[in-house]
Amino acid sequence: MHTMVNKSTYKLVLAIVAVYFVAVAIFAVLYYNLPPQCDVQIKTPMDAYFFSVETMFTIGFGTNDIFFGNCWDVVFILTFQVR
């Protein structure tokens, strides 16, 4: 019942970091596979990873078109990532 409470701090922090890393990686794959007309300017997997980190931690978006070329795919993914 109190599984996380009974864990050592080291294991707890490691688990939290792992969950964030996996979540960022999943969304990076989604961003990388967006159609070109979405104008997100993601050309490499590293671009997708940085975009996902920027979104997850609300740093800002590295794109010139804040409407993403009227592409609903980006809006849909962004909505789920920031929740």
C-alpha cells in the first residue's frame, strides 16, 4: 500500500527521472513523425527531443509559427503533453 513511501530516496528520485525521460521520449517520437505541413521545424530526432522538453517544462516553443500551419495534430499532442 505504501510502496513509494517505503522506498529509499535514491530509488524514488531515479524512478521519477525515469518516468519524465520516458514521457519526453514518447512525445518526441510523436513530434518527429508529424507531417511536414505542420511547420514545427523538426528535422532531427534531437530537435524533436528538445521540442518535447521545451513543451513538458514550459520553457517555450522553438518554432516561428505559433499556429503550427493550422495543423491540428500538433495542437492535439501539445494538449496531452502539458496535462
